[in-house]
Amino acid sequence: MLTKDLIIIGGGPAGLTAGIYGSRSELDLVVLDSGVGGGQIATAGLVENYPGFPDGITGMELAETLKKHAENAGVKINMLEPVTTITRSGKTFIVVTEKRGYQAKAVIVATGLVHRKLGVPGESELSGRGVSYCATCDGAFFKGKRVAVIGGGTGAAMAALNLADLASQIFIVTKRKELKVAEKIMETRMERATNIEVVSDSAVKKIAGENRVENIEIETHGKARSLDVDGVFVEVGKKALTSFLEGLPVELVKGYIPVDRNQATVLPGLFAAGDVVSGSVKQMVVAVAQGTIAALSAYDYIKNNF
């Protein structure tokens, strides 16, 4: 079992920022990430609201820049190493991943969110064969084709706009009467797009196709209809990735982690930052700030208790 001062779970903006500040505090730490680092921001198209990039920057470039900064600061990032359980042994934490075990004086949880699924017939069967959860990642495969984006919020609008220059026709299928987006500028861009059609008051009942997506069956006001599409992009929200905390006496709020102003949980030595935090604004600039606070708080905790 490897021993560390600090373990940071999650390699997105919050986790990597925590790693940078923890490393600058000369803590022996490691970042454990279930993916390849960078977090959900890597799947974004053009990021225009992060300070310091007046012309915008792609999500992938921003994620890679953050990873490089962390690595240059001496942060060890263990990619493709998801955490399975955390338990408490005396004053220390036992963190078990799919590869090994760790013992740490403090832990920062910065796992962010994962996409929710529709749970309709055909979704799992055709995943990767027309069904996608990332318009930025897979949009290029649908150039000149008809696609459906399922969802009624900002995520669905962003996915549709990312696809607007690629697909010939985009249907946004939503249960709502109208889309609900976070920024007015997004509404304006949606109105200007000539190939985006909002199909409101509608629910997806099935995704169909032989070897690839061919159509979706939807229900509008009790009436069934079919839309012929080549791809389906699911944007029905996200959920906090916190199931590995079941072995700790931490009460979650709808899966999210409550913290105080120091990003500390009710369990001494356990901190949280970023989208996984209960009640926080889900923006990268907030995640970076919380990662900073969590790392400095973890340093103070370790210094005063060990």
C-alpha cells in the first residue's frame, strides 16, 4: 500500500488546480483520475467565458493546458485509475482503486459529474453506433447527416450549436415547452441557426436501427411519431460521481457533497471541490477556485494534525 500526504480524486479543473497548490505546498500527493485527465471541460467546444482567453479556447486545448501546468508543477497524475472505495482507519484514509491501495492523511474529492442516460430501448445497444454523449467528440462523424439532440437545457443547446456547422439537420427533442438555457447569447445563436428545430413537449420512447441508429420513436401529446436520424446525442443532465464514498459517514445531498467555506466536509481530513459539491455553480472558474481553497485547507489540516 502506497502512503501519501494527500490524495486528490478527479483530474478535472478542480482536481488539477488542487494538485498544483498542494504541490507548491510541498505535499506528497497524487491525482487519481478515472479518465485521461482534464475532466468534462475537454468535451466542450469553444470556451468563451473563462478569464484570460479573450478569443475563446477549445475545451480540449484548455484541458491539455491545465494538465501540462499541473505536470510542470510536479503533480503526479495517475490516469485510468478509478477509485472504488474509501474507508477510514484511525486518522488516515484508505483509498482503493482498480489497480492498488493507498493510505493518505487527507483526501480531496473532485470527481465532477457523469452523463445521465435516457434508459430507453436501443440506447445501450446502439451506444457508439450512433448514440453519443459528446457532440464535440463525435460530431465530425455526422457531417451532412440528420441528428437528434435529446434534452431541454443548456447542455442540449450547446450540443446543437456544436453540431450546427456539421449536420444537415438537428432536432432538439425536449419534454419542455421550450428550451431553458443559462445565457442569453446562446438563445440568440439558436435563433440564428437555420438547421436547428426544437421538437417540444416530446419524449423519446425508443432508439431504433439494425447495426446503427436509423430513427427514434417519440411521443408528442400522446401521439406517436418517428424521426429519421443517423445519430442521437443524449444531453439529459448529469449526476455526481460519489458512489465510492459509501464507506464513509458523509451524508450526501442528492449525490452531491456538502462542504463549508473551506471546502471541508463533516469528516475531518475529507474535502471536496468542483461540480461534485452540493449547491455550487457548475462552472470551471468556480471549480478552479474551490480546488485552490481545498488544497490550502488540506495543507492546514495535515500540518495541524500530523
